Amino acid sequence: MQTFVLGGTPLAKGGTAAAQETTMEDAVNTITTILVFGIAYAMLLFIISVGLSITMGLMGFVNLAHGTFAMVGGYLTVKLVVPVGVPYLAALVIAFIAVAALGAVMELLLYRRLYNRPELDQVLLTIGIVFASVALVTFVWGNNPQNIQLPPILTGDLDLGFKRIPVYRAFMIGAGAVIAAALFYGLERTRIGAQIRAAVDNRRMAQSCGINTARLFTLTFALGSGMAAIGGGLGIQIVGGLKPVFAFEYLVLFLIVVAVGGLGNIRGTFFAALLLGIIDFAGKYFLPEGGSFFIYLVTFVVLLWRPQGLFGRA
């Protein structure tokens, strides 16, 4: 804007300082929005994908039905909260236990039979499970998105002083951080974690050392399925309502996170989810018509550079 002077002395700067302050405030708001929403979305990707990363890395099994466990966990959470009136957080715990038990049963009855079979057989089995589960859920509950009423403590906005952010997004970030810390500790500091790492590194050597890998596979598969269920329950609000096609719609994203992070690596899955979640949200924020182009672009570049993933082994 024009600067007015009288006798060579500026009287006013026409709002230049105010304009700069407004621009800086807008930039801070934009960056905060991208980080908060992007990290919350990244935590959802991590919670669901980490189980898939461990099971694929440990068992070498192509489990395309992993999204089904997330969908079942989400629907179970909805049906516990809405008609029954179970508190939301308690419903998440129940969904984790129920889906973990379901995963253990399926591993014993179905998956175990195909561990030494070709990958095509594994793909056909698991994609068949996805089709069957989607059809069953559609038949029972229809195609309408399923939603829940969050408890008052998770609604509204959180005042950061310079910006207000949704409480639920902050809760998602906190929940993801706690789960990541618990998994890191469990894998690095406990006996069962050491056994899992040993089986991932060299399954035959682990068996020769007396590790019951069959039981370890069942427990690990149950844990991965339960984590997917928690992710399905937590993601209901983020994905705008749960639908039967959830198992198909987000399957590619889960596989991308696992591939970029590296099979069987929790740290890799965490950082890959963080990277892809923020980039995906930022891309859609600045260029909505681009859709998911940016997440695929990053995946393409990373896998060209490191085909084994960011933290995977060559």
C-alpha cells in the first residue's frame, strides 16, 4: 500500500506491518492444520498397518484380508456404542479382544494351511475373505455409512493459544503415540518381543533354539488383527463413517505404508505412516483435485531409491 509522507517523514506505512503479521498468522494456521490433521491421519494408518507389517514380515504371508479385521472392529465398536450403550473406549477394548480372538481362530483354521504354499494361493484365499466379509456386512447392515456419537470429552476444540484444533484429532495423535511406544517397548524389551525379532531374522534358527514359532505366529496374528480392530474403531470419525467397502478402499494404503516402511519393522511402519499421512493431507489441502496423487508419487520415489523400504533389509 502507499506510504504517505509530510516533509520527508513517513506518517504511516499503509498497513504493511499489519499485512505481514496477517500473512505470518495465516502461514502458522495452515502449517498447524496440516500437521495436526496429517499426523492424526498418519496415526490411523500406523495403528492398522503395523499388524500387517509384522505378520507379513514374520510369516511371509500375503494377507490381503487385513483390512477386513479393521472393518469388523469398526462395526463391532459402532454396534456396541449405538444400540447397546457401551462407552466408546470400553467398546474399543472389547473390539480388540474379540477381533484378536477371531484372528487367532482364522490363523489356526485357514492361514496356517497356506504358509508353505505359493503366494497366489495366499492372495486368492485372503481376497476371497475380503469379498465374503464385505458381502456379509452389506447384507446385515446395508451400504449406509455407520457413525457413532463420541463422548463429550472427545468433542469440541482444544485451544492452543494461537489456534483451536479438534479434540478428537489430538486424541488420535496421543493414542497413536501411546500405542507406538507400547509396541516399541514390547518388541525391544520383552521376551516375546525378542522371540518375534528372532523369528523375523531367521525362522529356522529360532526353531532350532527352542522357540515355538507356531504358537508365536498365532499370538502375533492375533495381536495384528486386534490392532487393526482398534484402528477401525478409532477411524470411524476420520474416514467420515464406516462402510462395508472399507476393507477394499484402504487396503492399498495399508500395503503402501508396509512397503515404504519395510516388512516386519515397527519403526519403519511408524515413520512411513507419518511421512505418507502428512504428505497426503498436505497434497489434498493445497490441490484437492489431485486426490491421492502425492502419496503414490512419494511411494514411487522411495521404492525406486530403496526397494526394501526405508527401514527394511536388502
